[in-house]
Amino acid sequence: MGQKILALEMGGDHVRAAVADRSWNMLELLAVCEQERDREEQDLSGALSRIVDQIGKPDIVISGLPGEYVAKRLLTLPFHDRRRLKQIVPFALEEHLPFAVDDAAVAFARVGVEDDQTLVIAAFARKEELRRHLELLARAGLDPKIVTLSTLALAGLLTRVRNGHSGPHLVLDLDHACTSMVLIDADGTPRAMRTVGQGLDPESGNPLLQPAAAAILGAVRQTLLAHPPEHEPADLVLAGPVAAAPDLRGQIADMLDVPVRDFGEFDCSTLIQGIRTEPVRFAGCVAMLLGEAPVRPLELLNFRQGEFAFTGRSVSVAPLRLSAMLAVAVVAVGLLHFALSLGVSGRQLHMINREIRAVTEPALGAADPATAKNDLASKIKDMTKRLHLMGGSLSHGSPLDVLLALSRAIPPGLPARVSTLQIDDTGIKLDGEADSLATVDQVKRALETNGTFSTIAIDHAGAGSDPSKVEFRLSATLKGETGGF
């Protein structure tokens, strides 16, 4: 057993969670669960505690800060060094802040590179909101290593698992309290990100009849219009707890006139083992788990910076050491098995080659055992061809016998001349000239009465280059044969 990673997403009165086991080379999804705030509870700490009781104490916690508390900007900065980015991003955001920069918690994630420039998704939230979020988790005994945006994690996961479809996508994360969206281009780079501070109630019958639906669909239209694709239209990908509402997908497709899919259609098993048919409502939690993947972890923006920096223990080396020792033992056993198998296989190959040489040497001489089968087949083919040319393979005698029977069948003095004659195992085929159609018919009747041929057919009879002659083509099957030409 490796480290237990817990990803949490909170929206309205609900807490959703996904828990995974991380070994030295693999991330495996163990379970997903959801808890709702009871009526007598003041906040979500009770629901969080029930999730911890259900899945056990985690080693690492990743939490998604609700999108309505966060403002986002896409920045292009003229360098790649992360240290310089960390220094510059807060100042680049300062003109966009509606409050003093000292009151903001700032985080960023690199999402792309263009020449010497770095594309960055930068986000800021009031320190008061971040502090309240951390205190809520602390009341349930949780101290998150990462506080991020689940919708941006969704976009990163989708970029890696688009199943070969390289077109643009708009990820729409539908929640009870708010709705977030991220537009990624054909290269998987985020180009726009926004949040509508309204959500949908999936239990209301038809969520799109709610007043909030107009604002959400309007924001989707504006995002698509503001960033038109160069080639093909963007697919809309639904995720979140509301995405599974009946008929919602078809209704959105009709209203927006765009292709609509849901996150459940994408195969994430290459990134996270154990995923089968998890509901799309947990897609954000599953995506955040990739931030702690042992191989190619997803870069998440993290608000645990500065005064909010994570100070707890984030690595438990004992489980990883045990996994590594077991892996080394398995590799050693595998190598030993491979070496033994190689020796046994080599001995068997030598014995087989020796037997092949003993069998094929009288016919082929000192032939290579690896090609003995093909050499024998080639020899048989050559001998069959030679025997055929000498007449030994014909069931009715040699070609000379068939020719003799043909000459005896055609009466002497018949005004017909054979120009081409073809003889094989099944019969004959001849081309010639005659003075009339009646003569052609006489040739046919003569072959029929001969006794050597069973089926005689006039394949062609008509005027040729000489108007006074009739060109004809005739075929006859040898008796006892069913084939033809």
C-alpha cells in the first residue's frame, strides 16, 4: 500500500471526494464518495468529517477552492524561469485586482510555451476567503497540501486523454452553486477561463428552465464567439454533478448548436488505474489527483503560497520504500526467469534444427533449417511444373494423347483451321477460322461424339478480319472433370 491521496471539491451544500493510492510508479483510484450538509449543521465541516470516516485518514489532501471566489487571467510572459514567473505574476495582475494586492492570494500554473514566451493561467482570491477555506478543512482534521481550481485540473486531464481528437474543447463544469468553463485549443492550451456565479439544480425536472440557465448558456456563447476556432468548431464537454441530469446533453446541443459530449466518454485509465465507469460528477476530483501522480504530474496552480504555505509533512517515505523494494524484487525474479527461459529455449531450438536437417538433407542437401519448409515447398512446386510439362500430371494422359484425340475427332477435309490450342488438366481451348457457322457447329458435334470430351461450348463465333471467314472460340472439358476455363 502506498500513499493515500484525497481530492476534495465543495459546491453549495455538497462535498465530493476521490481517493487514490499512489505507489512509486502508479496512481490507482480507490473510491469516490459524496456527502451533503445536514440541516442542523452550520457549514460543511460535518460532511468533510463523514468523508474522512468513510475513506480513512489521507496522507495528502488536494482541495478545490470554489470558482466563485477566484478571478482568473491568461498571461503571456517573456521568460520560462519559474522563479522569475513567481516574482512577476503578482505585479502583472495588480491592474486587474479590485482590491489591494496585499489582500490577494495569488497562484499560477504554466499551461503552454510559444517561442521564448510562457503562457500562464494566473488566479487571485481574497486572503479572507482562502483563510476561511483552510479553517473549514482544519475543523475536519484536514490540511491540504494544494488548494487549486478543479476546472483547470479538468482541462489538463482532458488535454492528455482526448482519445486522438485534436480539435478544440470547451469544458463546462456544472455545479449546484456556480458554473466554470475552460476553452482549450487544438494543441491543448487553455485560451479562456471564466466562472458564472450561478449553478443549476439537477433535481428540478428541467435544469435549463431555471433562470440561471440563461446566464450560463449566454456565457458559453460569448466564450465561443470571443475565441472562434481556426478550423473545426469546439466540442462542449460536460462535467460536474449537474452534467448527469436526464436529457441535459441533448438540450444543450440543440440550444447552442455545437457537438456536446460528457467526460465519461474519455478513457482516463492510462493515467489513473482503477477507473471504470465513475460518474462525471466526480470528474473534477479525479482530475486533481493527477497533481500528485508519480509519473508526469499535472501542474496545478496552488494558493498555498507565502503566509498560506503548506508546512505539514507531504511525503511518507516508508510506503514508497516498501513499494520500491517489492518492485526491485519483482524485477530480479523476472530477470532470473528470463535467463532460465532463454537457456531452455536455446537448447530446444538446437534439437529441433538437428531433426530438421536429418529429415530434409536427402532431398535438399545441407539446407538451412530456418528455411527448410520454404525450400521444400519450392522444390515440390518446381517438380510439379516439370511433371505437368511432360504430361505426367494429366488425369487423361499426356497433352500428346489429348491432341491425338482432337485430330481423330475432326473429320479430314473439314473447312476449318485451328490457329491457337491450349491444353491443361481439365480440357482444351482453341481458336480458329471456318467457312461458315455450320462448319463451326460440325466441329462441336464431332467433339461431342468422340468420347474424350464431355462439355463442349462455343464461346464465340462471328465475322473476323476476312469477311468470307467465321472466327470462333471453342472450349471442351475432359470427361471426369468439372472445371472449366
